[in-house]
Amino acid sequence: MDFQWIELVQSVAVVCGIATVLAIFMVIADATIGNYGKKKLIINNDKEFEVEAGHSVLTTLKEQGIFIPSACGGRGSCGLCKLQVDEGGGDYLPTELPWITEEEQKENIRLCCQLKMKNDLKVTIPEELFNIREYEVKVDKVIDLTHDIKGITFAFQGDDEMDFKAGQFVQLEVPEYDLCEETIYRAYSIASAPSDNKRFDLQIKYVSNGICTTYVHKHMEEGETITMNGPYGDFYLSDTDSELIFMAVGSGMAPIISILLDMAEKGIDRKATFLFGVRTMKDLFIVDELKELEKKLPNFKFVPTISRPDETKQWDGETGRLTEILPKYLKNPEKTEAYLCAGENVINSYKAKLMELGIPEDKIYFDSFG
Amino acid sequence: MKQSPQLSKAEDAMKPGVITKEGFLGSDHRHLVDVLIEDDAEVARLGLTHEIIAEKMKLFKEEGLKGEGLTIDVGENFEVNVESVRGKLACPFGEPGLISKNNVGVINKKTKKKIYFTDFHIHMIEKHGFYQGIGSPYRVSPKELMETLEIESIYQK
């Protein structure tokens, strides 16, 4: 019996000894194998930073206060964070290639969330991205615009302010909560006029299991502080006299309302029509504000459209899908620019109809959130 | 059945933080091969095939797309909404290319049951017979799909 006990204790001691040696080995490996030391990051052959290597280029740039648009927070699933890497990038990684066209490969465009900073690196970054900053903003007001869309006003604190163009978007950082073990970023279009650079509005629709939308709809409270960065994007009004047709459904209204408010403030009274689609009357929101804009912009017409009218409620407006009513409102396609905000499939459907009706493809601008 | 090296590689890719933050296996600690075998058996028991299920899911997606971003009635029993979600995902089984993430929501008005799936689910079910692990927030079980989408069993035909 004593002998069996001694054998058991010896076995346990051996197992513990091996585990300890392995743990020490892993600690040493972690500190050395992945340690690339300090490297140079040269931007636009102008700015030079000495950085701790080993992280993704996206993270490394963020640590230097340079924000590259990314909707997935660096997971390689949105393909937005493309950047020209002039030197030091090495070969393309399998996780980058599905996102990079052959044309882009010739220009050394890389997906900077996947590319790790292992060597000295030279990159080219468009100047406008240097205006992007990270801010701590206060959630000033949260209102229900509809049963599934919230309107949130964020206020900059202290001396902070953000200049943006109507139609641009920001990225919100979702803090850790039960659906989200580490912070992630999600992109949303600004829904307010750029004249107020101390505040901005977002319109966020609830998506089942959506990490950010669940946080906004079920956890976000007035008064709390949120981290965000921006502004991003090139979906803004051209400086021409062309007629305008805007098309959006639901929360796709956000960048368009920002553009319209900006037009009203600046007195840009181009002939404009906003075709806005929802399913039922209970899905309509800020109709009064948009009708008010018709008074400020005499050449502007707001066309709320319901795809499934309720027979028990009176509705004198348009019914059907936006592509069905489009021919009625598009009078001079060759002189019209179209501005669309919707998911990728819907954009494709709108584009096809607009082109069929005679709008040239290069006059169709869109903010696709898909 | 023993798990092949290919399935072990796919199982690794399904862990949290590799392709998606949450991964695809949830709290399921079984090997991928066992997850696949069990769902395969369930599909057979229901009198279905993965292809039949995937075809019906595709049909609802195609009908939903006609709503142009708005919820649309499909037949008398269903409401369907298709929304594009930004981003694409790689297949954990290593197939080339990326799969888009159109979100399809189907409500069966008769039973009040709701189900949400994406292009990614359709691909996983059609090509790999994979419905995600038990406890995964994005798992859609064969039975749930059959009941909500009213997929006819071959035993009923």
C-alpha cells in the first residue's frame, strides 16, 4: 500500500514538474519569439515614428493617432482598411488576397488590419485621413424615432469639436458588455448638420444579435461617455447645379438628412427629391422636419413611401417600392445626380433602375452599408 | 468517427477570435466531427437533406431581396426581410473567396416563430452540413429551420 502511495506522489510530482517547465518555456517564448523590437514607420516620406513592432499596421497607426477607416475593428471582414505600403510590407497574406484586386496589387495596396509591422515600413496615407481623431463624447440624448430605430445625440466635451462634411460617418467604440468581451468599432452615418461641430446625431436601427445595435438599444444611457473616431467617407454633395434624387429606406436616411439640413442652412436650392421608403406608417420618422425643409428649400420635395399600407389607416402618400415610383419623379435623368444610402443589394437594385431610366453610372453616388 | 486533420483545421478556424469574435462553436466542447455527425443524423431523422434545407433558405432570401431593404410578405404565412451587413467572412473549411453576410429574417405568421440566418449559414449548411455548435448565438438547428420555414419532409411527400 505504502509503495502505491509513493508511486502516486512521484507521478504527480513528475506531471507538475513538466507543466512548470512548459509554463516557463511559454512565458520565455511569448517574450522573445513575437518580439520584433522597435521599427520605423515612415508616412508619406514625411512623418517618421519609432514604433513597437509586432502589432497590425492598423493598430500601430491608431497608436500614433492616425485612424484608417475600418468597420469590423480589424478582423479582416470588412475590407475597408486599405493602404498603400511602399516598402517593407513583404508578401501578401492569404487573409488579404480576397480583398485586393490585381490592379490594387500593382499599386501595393494592403489590408492594414492583417499586415503586421515586422520591418521598417513606408506607407502613403491620404491627407484627409489626418483630420480623423479619436474623441470621448457624452451621450446627450436618446430618443425612440420608431419602434426599432433610436436617435442619439452625442456631445463633444471641453474644447473638443469635430468638423465634418454632410454625408460622412463616424465609428463608435462599443464597450465591453455581455455580447462583447472586448471593445469593437462599428460605423454609422452622421444624421445632423455639420454647422454644429460640438454635437452630432446618429440614427441606429436594432439588428437582432447586432453587437453595437444591441448595446445602443438595450444598454446605452444618457450621460454616459463613449469613445468614437471620425469623420470618414466621401459620400457628400457634388458642387454642381444638377438636379438631385435621393433614395433611402429606414435608417439609411441618416446621411441624406445631414446633406439636406446642410443644403437648407447654406441655401443650396437645387431641384431635389428625396424618395424615402418604409414598410408601414409606424416605421415613418422625422416626417415633420422633412416637410419643414420643403418650406426652406422651395425646390425640394420629400416623398415618404409605404410598401405595405394599412387599410385601416388613411394614407395619401406613395405606396410600393422606391424603384416602382422612381419613374414618376425622375424627369430629367440626363441632368440628375443620384445619392443612395442602403445595403449593397438594395443599392444594386436602385442603380440598375436609375441606369435603365437614363442616369449615367458616374452620376450615381452611394453610401453602401453592406 | 475520428476527426480528420482537415476538420481539425476547420475546428481551429471556428474558435472565437479567428474568423469572428464569437466563433462558431459556442459552448459546444465536442469535436467538429461529432457536431457534424449529430446534425447530419438529425437532418436524416427529420426526413430532409442539407441541400433541401439550403434551397429553402435561398428561396426565402431571393423573395426577401424583392423588398429592397424592407420587410415583404411571402405567401400567406411569412414575412421576410433581407438586410445587407457590412463585411464578408472567410469559410472556416478553407474554401477560397469570401462569403457576404446578407441577414435574412423570416417570421412565420402562423406559428409566430422567427428565424435569422445569413448567406454564411446557407453556405455552411449546403456545402458542409454545419449548423454551428450548441450554444453559438448564431446556431440555427435543422428542426428550427424545418418548423419555421415549413420545409416538407420527404416522409410527407
